Amino acid sequence: MQNMRWVLNLLLVSSLLVHTSSQTICTSQDRAALLAFKSSIIKDTTGVLSSWVGKDCCNGEWEGVQCNPSTGKVTNLVLRNSLNEPTLYMKGTLSPSLGNLGSLQVLFISGTKFIAGSIPNSFSKLTSLTQLVLDDNSLQGSVPSCLGHLPFLDILSLAGNRFSGVVPASLGSLRSLSALMLARNSLSGPIPVTFKNLVKLQTLDLSFNVLSGQIPEFIGQFQELTTLDLSSNRFSGGLPVSVYNLVKLQDMWLERNDLTGPLSDRISNLKSLSSLHLSSNKFNGHIPSSITRLQNLWSLNLSRNHFSDPLPIVGSRGFPSLLSVDLSYNNLNLGAVPSWIREKRLTEINLAGCKLRGAIPKLTRPHDVTSLDLSDNFLTGDVSAFLANMTSLQKVKLSKNQLRLDLSKLKLPEGVSSVDLSSNLVTGSLSSLLNDKTSSFLEEIHLTNNQISGRIPDFSESLNLKVLNIGNNRVSGQIPSSISNLVELVRLDISRNHISGVIPQALGDLMQLNWLDLSINALTGRIPDSLLNIKAMKHVSFRANRFCGLIPQGRPLNIFPAAAYLHNLCLCGKPLPPCRKTTK
């Protein structure tokens, strides 16, 4: 979920848990419960549990443990690890003994990555709990019904695990709940009808599951709701009318479902709405004109639906806060970029597949735009001057148009990280784009299906490219050994060109590479054994070259289908037929 305001509350709570020495040492029962948990963790690279030594778990030295100084009872267990640190984790299970921490109010075991198994039923005894956060682990099985027996629970997050089965109806008994996060699991079935009791909810995040059925009408009773994220599920039917009663709702994400029907003019009732993401559904009809009256809306994504013309008329006071708009891939025949989009101070503009025609439009405030997608339209003309004026641009996608551009005249803004000009009329040489002056910010280049010529340039160590797609052009020459400098490269597609020579051994130095397409060129020699070093490889194609000899016999090269090696001179070995034995 993009908006995680509840995390701030959790961080505030954890920041208040200052270690203080206590005159009352922890009870033997609580100490035994903690040590049982420690023993259930078979590996701890965080080093946290190594501090759990001695008889007093309340002396401030047991990291993550807090106690009531007057009783010696453990009240808070907070073990939080960042997902950005992959080498730090805990591996093991949740000990049932944690259920013996009878005074526990906050149980926060987050981001440990490899704590697996189920949630013990003994957790039903933690009747003082106000916060239960077990997100970003490897917990599995069903969400236990016993969690519905925790009367004071305010925050429940089990996001980012491997839970399956239905959402237990018992969670509807948690009438004090203000935040419920079950995202990024494999939960199925409908939203339980018992959830109508959760009238204090402020955050509901069920995204990235396989939940189905209709969005229940009772959602409109959650008058305190500020964040609703049901994206990436299988919800169907229309948007319930009651949703338009959520006057405190700030963020609504429903993308990637099977929702249908029109949007109501009552959408203007959502006066607090700041982000509305409905992409990849089957919404239809006209976009209601009342949506322009949403004073706080800054992000609007209605892409990949069936909305049709005409767009609402946007007056001078319409969309006063809008910064990001995405209307891509609807049933819109815009012809030209609407004047309100050209004139507003937008940072993101996405109008792919909107049947735009003619010259690329002039924007009133090009310096504000950071992301632009006008791909899959009918735009024509030269774009070099247009791009030069967009000084804040970071991502630009203009593919599948009829735009003309000589790479020698292209001057990308310094901060551009991704440029996609595929399927246009681009000419010139790659050396104009990739040289010693190329910005270190540039990570992705997509230039497939153009008329680019010249040789593949040498790659300097300063380049941070992750994607280089130049397939179906007129590029010639050899693959330079300096390609080993592209240590961040994940995807390389140089297919359908006129590239000759051998594959350099240095290509095997690209350990991050997971997509490699060299097909339909004039490459010769053997496929080098050095490519066996690239364990991340998920796709390769050496098809239709002049390779000969034994395919390197090891993973991953010998597990790809035979089609990846066909139409060469004399390749042999698994997955192709064995090489013929030579006789003296």
C-alpha cells in the first residue's frame, strides 16, 4: 500500500519505548516465554536475540523488550527489521510460549523475512494486546480465528506473508480496530459480512490477494476510514453507492480487479480524497464532471478501463491540487492533449493509447513534468526540442508513434532514468546517446524497432544501465568486451540487427542479467562457458546466428528450451541433440 500512515503511529509508539532500568526484575514466567521464542529461532543474523542474556529481561538490555517497571511484566516486544537489508533476518517459528506474556500490549515482529509456520492458537490469551504486527515474514496456513478474541486490538497487520484460505469472520469482533492490513498474501473468498462491525476502521488494506465477490455496501459505514486499498484482487460488480459517503477517505486504490459500471456524480462527496486509483478494471461510461471539484485530489489514475468520450470540461478552478493524471488505454479518442492537461502544473502525465494525433503538444509548464507517457498514439514530428525543455524529466515513454529523431540531436535532461522511443522513426548512432558524457542517472534505454545504425559503443564504468533494448535496428559491429562495465545490467536485447563476431567472455561478468536476446544476428564461434556464471538468467535466445559447438552444459543454459538455440550452424548438446563424436 502506498499510504502507510499507520506506520507512523507504530514508529511513534516504538520510539516511546525508551529503555529504563527497573527495580522490579521480570517475572520468571515472562522470561521463560521470551527464551522459548529465542530457542525457536534457529538463525538470527540481526544479532538482536544475542542481547537476551541474564536473569532480568526488564533491565533495558534485552533489545526490543519493554516492561512495566512496577510489575516486572513484559508489555512490549518490538523486533523490527528493514526489508532493504536482505542479509539481516531471523529464521524459525513463533513459539506458542509467547501466548504466556499475559500483560503484552504491543507485539511487533516485522521484516524478519524467514519466520515461518503458523500463528499459534495460544495468541488468543494475549487479551491485553492493542497492536499485533507480524508483517513481512514467511508465516503460512490460515489466519487463525482466535485473533478475533483480542478485545482491545487497535492495529492488526499480517501483510507480506503466505497466509491462505478465507478471511476469518471472527475478525469482525474486533470492534476497537482502527487499522487492518492483510495485504500481500493468498487469501481468498469474500470480505466477511461480520466486518460491518468494524466501524472505527481508519485503514483497510486487503490488496494483493485473491479475494472475490462484490465490495460490500457496509463499507460506507466506516465513517472514520481514510485509506481503502483493495487492489490486485478479483472483486467484481459495481462500486457500492455507500462508498461516496466516506467523507474522510483520502486514498482509494481499487486497481487490478474486475469492477464494472459507471462512476457516480456523487464522487464529489469524497471531499478529502487525495488519490484515486481505479486502473485495470472494467469501469465504463463518462468520467463524471463532478470529479473536477475534488479540491484535494492530487493523483488520478483511471487507466485501462472502458471510459468513453467526452472528457469533463475542467474550468480554471477544477482539479486545483492535481499533480498526476493517467487516462491511458480507455475508449478515448482525444485527438489532442486537453488544454487543462497542457496548462496545469502537473508532474506526471500519462495518455497512452488515447488516439492523440499531430505534432507532440507544447506544455505550458514543461519544467514541472517528471514522468511522461504518450506512447501508442499517432504523434508525428521531431521531439528533440520538446525533450530538451523538460528539465525535471525522469521517465519518458513515447513508443509506438511516428516521431522523428536523430540521436545526435537528442539532449536528455540530466535526471532522466528511463527513456522509451521504441517503434518510431529514430535514426543515428548509439554512440550519441551512450558515451563518457552520459548521465549516471540513466538506467533504461528502449529503442527497439527503429532505424538506428552504427556500432555498439564502448561502455564506460560510469554507466549504471539496467536495461538496454535495441532490437530490430541496423546496428552492426561486434559486442565490445567493455560490456562487462555494465555491472547493473538486468536486460539486454540486441536481437534482429547486423551484429557479428563472437560473444565476449566478459558478458559472463554481468551477474544481474536475467534476460538476454542475441537472436537473428551474424554472431559466430561458441557460446562461452562464462555465461554459466549468470545464475539469475531466466530468458535467453541465441536463435538464428552462426554459432557452432557444444552448448555449455550447466544451469541455466542447458535448461532453456531448444527453440532458444535453433537455426545456427552446428550447435549441439542439451537441449539440442548430442554432439557427434569425432574420429581420428
